Amino acid sequence: MRDVNTPTSADVASGMQALARHEIDPTATVTAAWPMPGNAGLSFGCDVVLGDGSRLPVVIRLAPPGVRRSGNTDVLRIVPLLDALATGGVPVAAVRLSTDDERWFGTDGVVQDRLDALPLHMADTALSATVAVPDALEQAVGVLARIHATPPPAGWEEPRSLADEVAFWAPMLGKASDPTWAEAGTALHDALLADLPHAPDVGIFHGDYHTNNVLYDADGTLAAVVDWEISGVGAQLLDLAWLAMFTDPGCWHPDFAARMRVTADAAWLRERYEKAGGRSTAGFGWFRALACYRFGVISVFNVRLHRTGRRVDATWEDRALSILPLFERGLAFLREQA
């Protein structure tokens, strides 16, 4: 059942028209808005038609109404980050407007350009850009190095230590519906804390860096990195390890691995990152283990939400099959580097 406070598509269209008339063009019109896929929060697309007949395609990202603003529920926190990234030459969808004035949408909102571009989709050809996988990944790794070279906005976030990053996920693991998940995840949690890397590079990290969040133009050129909701300041090799995890069939249940469209050798990704950014990737195996732990716990949490009916999404039943393989793969990475 929809929360009565959650804006509908009609609410968003009306609010966007009023905001556009206030900030852009007093004759602007918005006839419709529609939900956008693949975003952790409320996200809608629409076209703002200006008085001269031109169209401004945008995406509106909204904070959940009535929820404390923190992390991915605080949509306004990404505005200074996106501005800093754009200044640093990182391709992102430009911010047109941002507002904490609830008269427009009933909550905070960020309005960004909607790009005529597609991701290199990990599973669905119909949703994917037409671009060769090696070329797409090489561009993605090059842009990742540029992201990591961008200084965080002044006063934006406090860095999270690696010990805190590992500990952050433990409460979610404690609610696992399968005791074997909790046992394997705890073993990986303990092994990660027992062998923390020394002095990793710290700065902006995306937090969910994989090819579903990287858009490409029709000619195969990388157009933008999107979905910054769980970005932060911390150890940056997590992003490269996250990309390696999502392109490594060995991290996943065989049924899922057989459907993977985008695969890569982790050593190949690592070599290109070092070349693009001129940085060491010492401890990469540990970060690959952290990525497996982090997504394994995220899967545990979302499977529980699905099975208890709090947030029904059957795709997590498919992901549930990979929870043990992720934890086991993470332990293997730590053994390999020992």
C-alpha cells in the first residue's frame, strides 16, 4: 500500500511545473511525470516544456517524506558532491535545481538533466547501451580514477574508517533469516577486522560502482556516472573492488553467473586503474573481500525485508542464492593474500 504522504506521478508533475515557473520560465508546462527505475529513493522523469517550445528533460529525485535525512534519504547532500565532480571533469548529470522548500513536492528535491544515454546493463540487453564490454569497462575505470582524484567538497563528510565500515553492516547480518548466512558472514566479518590494510587512499567513493550506474551515449562514449546516493568519504579501493565483484562470475551462484553479460578479469581492471590514476592498489584482495561482505549483508537485509512483506521484491530471492558464495569468495580472497 502506498504511503499517503508519498508523492504520486501527478503530484510530481504539478510540483515540477510550479517550481519551473518559479525558477526557470513563468510559462513552463509539465504534462506528466513517471517513475524512474533503479534508484534507491523516489525518482521521477519528466519533460519541462518552455515558452519557446523547447524541452528540458529532467529527473527529479525526492527524499522520502517524513523520514530523517541521513545517507541515501538525504538527497540534498549529493548536490555539493556533484558540483565538485563536474568541476573536476567527472561526467555527471548536471544539477538544474535543488530545494528544501516542501511546497513543491512535499519533501526535499533535486532536479538533474535526464540524459539520452544507457548503461552497460549487467543482465538485460534491452536496457543496455550498444558498446563493447572491454571498451566500456576501460572508460569506466578511467573515470573512476578521475572520481578518486577529485577533492571532496569542503566540510561535506567525515571519513569513515575501515573498521567502522566493516562494523556498520554487522547489525544487518545479525537479522539473517538463514543461520548459515549469519555464520559465514560473521566469519568473514572477523577475518576482515583481523587484517585491516594500513593507510589506504581516502577520498570520495561512489559506493555502488558498477556498469548499471554508468551511462553511455549511442556512439559508446561514457556520458555520466549516476546514482550517488550512498557515496561518501572513505577508502576508495572499495569502488574498484565493487566493480570487480560485479564482473566476477566466481562471486555468484552458478545460475546467476551464467546470465552475466558483463565480466572481466580483476587483474585487468586493477592494471587499468593503476595506469589511469597512478596509484597503488596494495591490499586489493582485502577490498575484494570487503565488497563481498558488504553486498552479502545488503542481500541478507533485503531478502529479510522481502520475506517479511515490508518491501516485497522477488529479485532478492534470486540474489539470496549468492549470499553464501559471496561470503565464501570473500574468505578465499583473504586467504590468497595472507
